[in-house]
Amino acid sequence: MTDPKRIVDDAIDDAGDDEDSALEELVAGVVMGLIFLVGFGLLALGVSWFWVVFPVGFAGVLPAAIALARIYESRRGDDAAESMTTETEDALETLRRRYATGELSEEEFEAKVERLLETETVADARKTAESRRTTREDEATEYERS
């Protein structure tokens, strides 16, 4: 028998996943505005079947537009995740090669791998390295002044 508490918890979890993105909200707003504009425009022009615009718009056009926005976002998200994974794999491969050829000691290799895995992208790793380099230069300049 299924636990009722688990069913309720699953329903709450599923409801939390239904947040709309900014693009979906924008698409929904534009489509609803167009539906109202066309429907009331036809009413103002005296067209007797103006009311058909509302069920067709809200039951057909609006869900289709939101679905297209979700498809667009999912494809864009997949491409971003794929490129991030590729950059990280390339960076790890470069570190492995440098370690294998003896350019890096074991401690340097481990430190660089940890730093790479702490950051989300290679660009973040470069920013972190640049900020550390700037900090070291600032400390060296301050030491020379003393």
C-alpha cells in the first residue's frame, strides 16, 4: 500500500518544480495581450464570432507558445552544459598531460585540479587565478614599500 504522506510530499516536490522562467512569463504576457487585443478588436468591429478568439487563444495558442519557449530554453541549457563539460574536460586533460611530461609536480597538479574543480567553468578558473596573481603582486609591492 502506498504511504499517503509520501504521495503528499511528492506532490509538493512536483509543484515546486513548476516555476516559470522569465522567458515563459514574457511569452505568456505577450500572447495574452495579443489574444485580448484581437478578441476585443473584433468585438469593437462588430464581428459576431469575436468570442471564438478567447477559447482558441487561451486553450491552444497560449500553451503552444509556452511549450515552444520551454523547448527553446531546454535546448539552450543543454548546449551550455555541454560546452561547460567540454571545457572542464579539456582543462583536466591539459593538466594530466603537463603532469605526465613532468612540467608539474604532484603537489602542483593536485592544487590545480582542486582549483579547477572548485570553479564552475574554465573562465571562472582563469578569473580566480588572475585575482590570486593580483593579490600576490599587491603583497609584493606592499612588502617592497616596508
